[in-house]
Amino acid sequence: MTDPTAVPINVFQNDRELMVVAPMPGVGPEDISIDVTDDGHLTLRAAMHGEGQERIEYLTREWSYGPYERTVELPCPVDALRANVSYGNGVLSVTLPKIETMNAGRILVQRTGHARGVVIGHSGNRGGAVDDLTPDDGSSATTVA
């Protein structure tokens, strides 16, 4: 089994929300899980499925099929039960409402419809605050307490 690839992330906030954005190309929404723990850590995980990749003779191989994983300490308490998650064009965006006391949980990303291209604020194509981001890419989140 391949060791998980560390996922680069961007974390930003406004007065009400914390947002984590991570590139996770090559996975489906149903392959992604997100955990928020009571001690204030967020873990992003995703499994990649690349059957038969070992049989290919690579000339250059800078990324591989294997799991993604990243754990970060959150700067403030958040409500995982009210998280808003989108996944489109290989980018995962997790918006977590800020609260006084940590509300931990597991967030499962599910495919809900046909994915479409989306432009959202962190791409540099549209300047906007975190609360202006309203992507609609066919994915949704389900929180499991």
C-alpha cells in the first residue's frame, strides 16, 4: 500500500466562517472523507483508484495513484455538523461555521448530480469574501456525528 500523499491546503476566514481549500485531482466525491475532532483538528482523506497503473512503463512519474491525507490544527472552534462542502474540477472546498465550542464530526462528500465547471473566489477569477462563495458542482456533504 502506498503512503498517503500530503495535500497542500489554503485556509482562510471571515468573521463567521473558516474555509479550507485543497486540490484533490483524480478522486470522486464519494472517495473523500473529512473529520473534525474534539481537540480541534481537521483531517482530509481521499482514496485514488488507479487499477493497472503498476504495469505501465513510466518515463516520468511525479504523482501516483494512492491515498491523499492531511491533518491540520484549526485556529478556532467550528461546527462540523453545519459544514458546507463542494468538490469540483479536482478542488475540495470545506466551509465551517465558527462557534464558541468545538462541534466535531465526520463529513462525507456525496455525488448528487452531474458535475459542472465552477468559478469560485479562491481561483483568482472572482474577488469575493468567503461568504460570497456559492459553488454548485453536483456534490454535497453529509455529516455523521
